[in-house]
Amino acid sequence: MSTKSEYYMASMASRTSASNRCRQRRSWARAVAVALGLAVAALWVWWSLTLRLDRRFNDQSTSMLSSWWQSWWQSPWKALSRPRPKGQFLHITDIHVDANYQAGATIDSYCHRPPKKSQRSKEISLAGHFGSPGTDCDSPVRLVDITFRWLSRYITKDIDFIVFTGDSSRHERDDRLPRKVDELILLNRYIASQFMSLVDPAITPVIHVIGNNDVEPHNILEPGPNPMLLGLYEAWKDFIPQDQHQLFLTMGYYRYILPSDSRLSVLALNTQWFYKSNDAVGACRKSHHPGAQQLVWMAHHLDKARARGHHVYIAGHVAPEQNDYFSSCYKRYAQLVTEYADVIQGQFFGHNNKDHFYFLAEDSDSRRTRQYPTATADNDRVDSQRSLAFDSHATSSSSELSVARSRQSLMKELVRHYKEVWRARNTTQFSVINVAPSIIPTYNPAFRVYHYQQAEGLSSPLFPRLARSTTVNGQPTLVVPSTAKQRSLGTLLDYDQYWLNLTAANEDFGEIHDIFYQPPFEQMYSAREQYQMPDLTLSSWMDLANRIVHNKTVRHQFAQFLFVLADG
């Protein structure tokens, strides 16, 4: 009897234990389910708040009900994979590397030769270790090395793409060291290898354009195929989209669709076709001229982008100015970029070495006819819009005038230009041109990191007025901002400008003599913070131009940045 009782008790205990284990498993399962539910709920709340805050700060007029429904409708995984609302890209220009640069060489020799014995007892200017600011010397290899090393350490991990607006090679200034095609190609290969060390071009594009010092003879280039374009192609082919290789080989320009968003692309121009100093081409008067062909190519892609709701950046070396471009090229270019202002989100140029911006006005005759400039356009120097045009040649280079006198002269021209543009803002269509400072130490080395809008359909929250009343021909008119002034995909929001104080860097190296010394680039300013700009749309640049004219404090600070804080 006792045996049966013991067996029964053991059986009951076993069943109880199994039941407890089962209940425990169910309890754990419920706990896991609750935890997963809470995690999903937290994720939904996070996404909902993010969406609402994003829309609130970007002035999106969507109801809370619509936001709530969209948050429920979209899956958490899609929310996690959505593009960032803001992106960044690097704009760098005019590197001008010179393998013949020698620290301690005389400035008069373009930093190529040491002082003669008769000069050593005299106080003469000698080339600095990292470069010689305010001179006609080009960039030493070590300046290029420390620049790319700093970019690799602090910048490139956060950027989506790079815009390099040309001039890898040294200038043709030293008669005792004439340039050769092979040297130019080698210098371009060296700069291309520096970019390759920064990024994987399959992931982070490098959009490169041809500069006027990247060709030999200086400024002169003919359509290809030819040895010059072939050599540049061999140097940069890893950065050019496969379907654009043939176009680059023949014309030296191409289009790059950005992998971060296929609705955003860059037109990489060959401004040699527009450049007056290129005696090998015949302006833009006839359809077979390479400049005219490039303009047709631009119009095709701008028109296609508009039809698809896409946006475009334009990158080139020589900025469009009446005194630099053939008149027919300048007029047609100005007509294009003002006509497609709703498509073009930014225009980036180099060549000038100075930090400034200016405006292009659509030619009144072109606006009425919508035709190409006539065959006599380049002979007609009386332009109805000439008073609106900016002329950087109002000042001379650093070797001819002191920095102080050059700054004063250029600021006078800029203020005149800004005044004329502001007066015509209600009757004329404009487009803004951004010219970045250079790496070559004409003043001090500098580059920019732009911030741009990646999410679509976000308008400017700080736009000063949605519409304004004015009078045209005596009649009251309501002027509504164009779509180019609204924040959409690719809208420029800000840029941070970084610079290297070369004088301090050379002095520091002289004290420590450390061959591994890395002088620091520092942030010079943020456009948004320094100039109180809500974004970098046309209306914001117009407002800044007006404040530069009328506000002495803003004008003084702008003038200092114009020459990258160079002394003299």
C-alpha cells in the first residue's frame, strides 16, 4: 500500500513540476511578447514624433491626423531606412600642386631655387615649409599631403560626395621650368590618387572638372579625342561614370547621378569651351562650336530634370563673368540658369581664389526671344544688362597690389553690383554664383563643407515673406517667390568654411622641426551663423547682399573673409 501511495505521490509531484514548467514557459512567452510589443510601440512613438518634429521645423503644412495615419501606414523598417533629412558634401578647388617647390627658395623664383650667395646676407622673402601665402608660388607637395590627411581624419567620413572644381597642376609662370603635357598628366594622377585615398568612388563620388591650368598650352584646349583629353581621362576615369567616358574623352564634361538619391545630379562642365582665353574655340555662336554644344547638352538635362521633378547642381572651374566668357556663351549661360532656377540648386566654381558670391541676370533680349544669341553677339559690347554684371577684374592679383588695396577695390565692385541687383530684384530674374577660395596659398588655403536638404518637399521655415506687393509699370503686382526659393531636394542649407593659417603653421614648424607635424585646419565661419542666413537659397543671398551694402559690420566681416583672412 505504501508503495502505491509513494508512486502516486511521485506521479503527482512530477505532474505538478511539469505544470509549473509549462506555466513558467507561458509566463516567459508573455513577458517576451509584452517586451516586443513595448519595443514596437516605442519605435512607433519615436517615428511619429520624429516625423511631426521634422515637419514642424521644416514648415510642412500637414495635419496631425495625416501624420498619425502615415506613421501607422509606414512600416518601422521603412522608417529606419529612410534618407537622412540633411546631407553634406565637400567643395575643394585650385590645388595647384608644384613638385618643384623648395622650402627656403626665393619667392622671386616662384619658390623653385635657393638664394644666390650674394642674396644670403640680405633680407629677402623665402618660401615657407607648408607654402608661401600672398605670393605667386604654387602649393608644395607637403601642403597637399597635410590637407588630404586632415580631410581623411575629420571630414570625409560624414560626406556624401566631393566636388573638385579643377586646377590640379602648377601655373606656367617660371620660364626656366616650362610645363610639359606629361608633367600635367602626372600631377593630375597624383591629385586623383589623393582623392582615391580619401574615399571609395563607388560609394562616395568625386566630381572633377577640368581647370584652365590642367591643359597645355596654358588655357588652350580643343575637342577630342586628343592626347590632352586622353591623358586627363586616364587620370580621372575611375571617378567618371561608365556611361559618360566617351563624352569626357571628346568634350571633357559629363553628368553624375548621385547614388545617395537618383533624383539629384551634378553637371560637371568644361568651362574651357566658354573661356575667352581659349583661342582654340570659337565662342558659342554656331552650332558646331563646343561651347554651343555644351549649352545644348545642359539645356537637355535641365529640361529632362524639370519634367521628372529632379534637381541639379552645376560645377565648373572658371565662373561665368562677362570679361572671362565669350559674350555669346555668357548670355546663353545666364539665360539657361535663370530659366531653370527651379531645377538648379547650386552653382560651384573656383579659379578666382577668393571667397565671394555674385548674381547672373537674364538678358532682357534673350528673355523676350528665348533664342540663342546672334552671330554678332561677341562683337556687341553694349549689353543692356551690363550694369548688373559683376566684374572681378576690377581688382588685380596679389602680386600687383597689396591685399588691402585689392580687397578695397574688389569690395567696391561687389557693393556696386549688389546695389544694382537689389534695385532690379522685382523686374529681373537672377541666379546666384558661389565662388570658393582655393587650396593654393594665394591667400590662405581653404575649402567648404556644404549642408543640403536630402528629404523631399520641405519648405524654408524662415523665408522672410511668402509674397510681397510691388508695382511693375505703375500697376500693383503680387510677387510670389519661385520654387527655386523653397526647400526641396538638394536645397543648400549652410556651409562651413575651413582654413589653414599658413603663417602660423610655418612658424610652428620652425620651432618644433617635426616632420610629422600636422598643422590644424580650423573652422573660419558658418554661413548660417555668421551671416544669419536661414538657408542658401536665392532670396537669402539677395538679403545678404543688401545687408553687405547697408550694414558696416556685415560688410567688414565679409571683406575679411573675401581674402581668407590674409594680412597686408
